[in-house]
Amino acid sequence: MTLTYSQIAEFFHQYRDELMRRLVSMVRCRDTAADLVQETYLRLLRLDDGRGVEQPRALLHRIASNLAIDHLRKEKIRPNSYESLEEALEVPSHAPSPERVLVGKRRFRTFLQSIESLPPRTREAFLLCRVYGYSYREIASRMDISESGVEKLLMRALDHCCEVLGPLDADE
């Protein structure tokens, strides 16, 4: 049987949890399994060779299993075992230092305070654009102002944030 996109989506969602359990048991990582489930869905959508699928559930499990096996092979190739603890300690960490974390938290608190101190309409325009992803046109319509008015409010908000955060940047 040849499936349409909506049938594929419905079919995939029917077996998603089952696939997730299988992949978690294979790769031993819930996040990786979730990524592999999504990749399985993408591969399923790309299948269009004109042939019918007699056992779509088996196909779904085969695609997922192959992706998990490929992932495990790649993981095996990566060198992640060290001869000694000293050797492992020499590996650079990509995690920020505790000082950097503290500076980041302080900077974020200051940023939130600067947003709170904006005039209400400026704050509303800023949040609609930067947090909720509204376009200038949508904000203009919602706030009953022109798009250039939206642009001016956003410029004021950004200027204010830069003024407040500027001294923190100078300290670093």
C-alpha cells in the first residue's frame, strides 16, 4: 500500500512511543533516542519509490533500528577512553567556568530588570517581537500603531538595554 503524507504522520504517531522505547533500550540515552525517532520520521517521509509497503510497522522499526546501529557505530569510533585520570583531566571542558556562570546570571538579572523598567508600550512591543516572535506588521496591528512606530519602540527598548548592560560589558 502506498501511504499519503497524512497517513504517514498518523501511522508514525501511532507507533512513536513504541519506537522510543525500542531506541532507548538500544542507545541507552533518551535524548539520542528522541533525535533518532525524529530522524526516522524524516526518512519515512522521504520514502517515495513508487512501491507499496506491505508491512509499514516493520519498515518503521527497520528504519529506526538502522539509524540506532549507525549511531552506535559512530559512537564506538570516537575515542573516549583515557589511560589515566591525569590524561582525562587534560581534556578541555566546553562548560563555562563558575565565574563565567555567575557573570552570566548577573547579566541576565540586569537584562530582565532593564526590560521591566521600560515604559509599558515599549516593553509590550519588545516582548511581542523578541519573546513571542511577532512580525512588525502583527505588532502594529495589535497595538494599533504604524510599523515605523513599532520600529521606534523596539529601537528605544534596545538602546535602553544597551545602556543598562554597557557598564557590565566594560567590567569584563
